[in-house]
Amino acid sequence: MGNNGKGGATRKKKKKEVEEEEEEEEEEEEEEEEEEEEEEEEEEEEEEEEEEYTLNEYLLCSPFSPFCLELIIQMCISLIVHAE
């Protein structure tokens, strides 16, 4: 009878250890998922910033923008000056 009592106690310990390990694994998985979500959000923000930059760049260099027209005029003047 003494063996049965000890066996039950070790089973309970093992069961508790298994439950604790499962809880730890679940927590680790949750942390990994949170990290992945954060990384995805950061990537999306970076993509949005890049889109904004290219849009601003496009607006600055659109053929009808004053900045672009001024740049074209300066280039033409420098070409004429160098040609003479």
C-alpha cells in the first residue's frame, strides 16, 4: 500500500509539472505572437512613410510644380552657358 501512495504523489507532481510547462509554452507562444504583431505594425508604418515620401517626391517633381519648372529652367540655362 505504501507504493500506491507514493506513485500517486509522483503522478500528481508530474501532472503539475506538465501543466506548468504547458502554461509556460502558452505564455511563450503569446509573447511570440505579440512580437510578430508589433513587427508587422512597424513594417506597415514604414511602408506608409515610404508611400508618403514618394508621393511628396512626385508632387515636387511633377512637370507643373514650380520647383520642377525652376529646376528645368536652371538646367537649360547652365546648358546654354556651357555651350557658348
